[in-house]
Amino acid sequence: MNITEISSRDNAFVKELRRLSRESGMYRKLGYVWLEGDHLCRAALTRGLQPKIAVFSKSFWPQAPVEWGQVATKVVVLDDALFADISGLESPARMGYILPWAADVELLPGAAAVVLDRVQDAGNVGSILRSASAFGFQQVIAMKGTAALWSQKVLRAGMGAHFALHLVEGVEPETLSALNLPLLVTSSHRGDLIHETSLPWPCAWAMGHEGQGVGEAVEALAAQHVRIAQPGGEESLNVGAAAAICLHASALSALK
């Protein structure tokens, strides 16, 4: 096992890892994703992914399960203070993996999908990814203006869902026709009530910007508009909550 110990903040590897941890779109430039914490790391391993580098804090390294280091090509052990400085968490984790990353550029025709139209909050994006994975959707397509799917905040909110999905970023509306699926759009004021309508399967659900909703270009492609009943009288639902309801309804429809 190739093990390197690092204690300097000025080390080139440390500088690069700090950029991966703190800059949301850096994975696109470097071709690597940083997974911090044992939960995300285990989720990646469960899906058969192999890390390039395993990183451990110095105090945790002697306690770490041997297999956590053996799965990587290289092991780096950082001084605890250095690991904490790199971490994006309030309570820093004690280990992480660096995974090779390459963009998925092609949509999967016919595969149930969620389209994110400029959804900007990382927590919402991660939550939608979790719902998509849980309810049998195979791909998530991020339109331009959507939060970076592999950013640290989205990764943490996704809780491992990334590794079960085909993820495509930077898509323009005209590309969506390649899905060859009916596109469903939610609205608070038009369309059929979701609990009273028949939902197609497979399908693609479009979820829009937190304040503006689905844009005109995407809405023009809709095969069906759907409303969620809100007997309490709120004006609208959080997009993450709305997505969970819609995707669950589709899952139930698929089981019938």
C-alpha cells in the first residue's frame, strides 16, 4: 500500500484538495470528486466505484478498517489540523475518498428522468436526487443555471444517491426531446390534481427554479401539467417537497 503523510498547508496535493472541497464547480476542471465522510465513501463502494486516493486524518488512520485504505490506489494521511482546514463540515469527518469524475454527456432515451430547470439551492437538488433514486428514476438532468450536481453541498444532501443515477449537467431545453418520454410539469394553478389523474410510466418530471418555477422553454415541452392538492392554503410547496410527492406518485403508478 502506497502511504504518504503530509503536514504542510503548502503541499500541492493539499492545495488541490482544498479547492475540491471549497469550490463548487472545481470537479469539472480537475476531473475528480471529493467524498468526505464514511457514509458517502461507503455508498460509493457499495455501487462498485473505486477511489483513486483515500485520505485519512492522522489520529484516525491507525483505527480505520484496513479495507478502507486497500480499495484505493494511494493513501494520504493528513495532520488532524490540516484535515480540519480542508473540510467543508462544521464537525470535520476523519476520512474521505477522491474519485475520478467524467461528465455524462448523453441522455438515456426512455429512462425515467427528473429535469432540474435552474434549481439553485444545493439542499433542494440533493433532496431531489435522493427522491429520484428512492422512487426508481434512473437519471437526473440539470439545465443550465442549476446548482453543480457534484458540489460538496449537493453531495452531502444527496446522501449517496449520486452513485445510483445517471447525471447530466448543462443541458439546453431543445435537448430534452432526446428523452423520448412524456414531460410532466407541476404548477400551483393549472393542470390535473395528482391524486386524481393517471400518470404515464416511464416519464420525465420537470422541477423548476425556487422562485420562478419551470421556465417557458421547458414548460412549452410539457405533455401534461399536474397540481398537488394543498388544502391548507399555502401558495406553493418547496421544490424538494413537491418533487418527493410527484416522484412517489409516479412510483405508485408504475406498480399498478
